[in-house]
Amino acid sequence: MKKISVIIPTHNRAVELKRALTSVYAQSRLPDEVIVIDDGSSDETAQLLAGHFPAARYFYQPNKGVSAARNLGIKEALGEWLAFLDSDDEWLPDKLRCQLRYLQDNPSHRIVHSDETWVRCGRRVNPKHRHAKSGGMIFRKCLPLCVISPSAVMVHRSLLEHVGLFDESLPVCEDYDLWLRVCARYPVLYVDTPLIIKYGGHADQLSQKYWGMDRFRIQALDKILRSGILSHHDQLAAMDMLLEKIDIYVNGARKRGKHNEIAQYEDLRQYCSSMHSAAVAHTDRLVS
């Protein structure tokens, strides 16, 4: 019997958290434990847990960000399988049961995710093609943007012990960074059925808080390129994407008059261009 720990980070979202927790406790296959990490909330989060969800394990920490909250949940979790749920999202009733069935049919896999339904500002919307989900060795599909939602994931603890936890230095795009490290090494199991409802458009979304999100993806791409774990062809693809994102960010910074930020990215672009040329030359030598 697989033991599942659910990890929910939250910050001042007592109303949304109630919906998220209700969806967890309505699962057709209940988890073995539910962990809520309160990342410095000043609302009624603690009272909500004590009054309505006393079975959940509640941990409070000073506000350190979503990565630190998830990492604390991982360290406290007792289960071998970890399922994440953002406090503003919701699971459909068969989420855990369906993913467990897929894992039982594919026992070599250590991570599974699913399709999702999007609701923006109270209305259902259709994701664009670039947000399409898939499975297998999907590293190159992960390069343009995050194509795995934390709320849709169940992952084996051993996988995170291998690739590392969420990067606490990233205020956003921390999931993009982790999935790059995961997908460079592991195949991803995919359930082609929406198992979560992903809500967006509200003012406290982290993606609404930071302009120039690509600067955090640049940081993640630079990190994985320097890690030495990529295959030659994945390395070339990551370099191409890094150069593209540097151009996008530099153009945006120039339009906003952030000239003091441009120089460091120009240096990185020059370094990456030289490395890319060397990698292409190596490929040409192999082909010839």
C-alpha cells in the first residue's frame, strides 16, 4: 500500500485554502496525511485548520516563500509519495486514485502528473497550445515555460532526494527550475484527463507580482547548463532557449529603462554564445 502525503503551502488564503482542503478530504482514495505549511499568514488560516480540519498537520513559519514552505512540508512528510496542492487550486475527487492506478501499471515511474481545467477570474478558459501537457522524456518541452503544475503532481521521495528540492532563492519559477532538473533525468507519467482545477487571475498570484518572469527562467537555465547533467542534444536545446530568453528579457529591460540590469545579461549572452558555438562545432565533428 503506497503511503501518500499531501503538502499544501499557503499565505493569507484562508478562503481558498478551505476549498483546497475540502477537495483533498473528498478524495475517493484519501491520503495518509495532509500537511499545511502556513508561510507567515496574518489571516484566519490557523483558526480554519483548528476548527474545520483538525486532522491536518499544521506548521507555521515566518514568510520565506513558497519554495521554503514546500521544502518544509517535504522534510516533515512521512509518506513515500508526495502530492502537492497549491492553496488556490482544487483537486477533482478521483485525482489520487487515478494517479495511483497509473503508477501501479507503470511501476518504474517516479513522477506522475495530469491534465487540468483552467478557471480565470471565475470563467473557464482553454489553455493555449504551448501549455499542452504530455509524458515521457519531456525535458525539451519544459524549456519554453512550465508545463507541469505542482498541484497536478505526485512524486516519489527518492526522486527529490536525487535531484534536490525546490530552489529557495527563486521567488517564482521555482517549479520550472525543479521540473528541468527532474525531466533531464526521469521520464514523466501523464494522465490525459483533467484531475485538478487550476484557478488564476487573482491579485495575489506570484506571477502577477513580478515583471520579467524570464529572468528567473534564465537563472534556472544557466544553473542546469552548468550542472553538467544534460545530454549533448539537451544541452544545445537549453542553450538555444537561454539565448532566446536573454534577448526577450534584455529587450523588456531596455524598454523599461532598467539599463543597470542589462550589462549582466549581455555578459551571460556572450558566454552562452561562445559555449553554444563550441557545442555546435563538436556536433559537426561527430557528424563528419
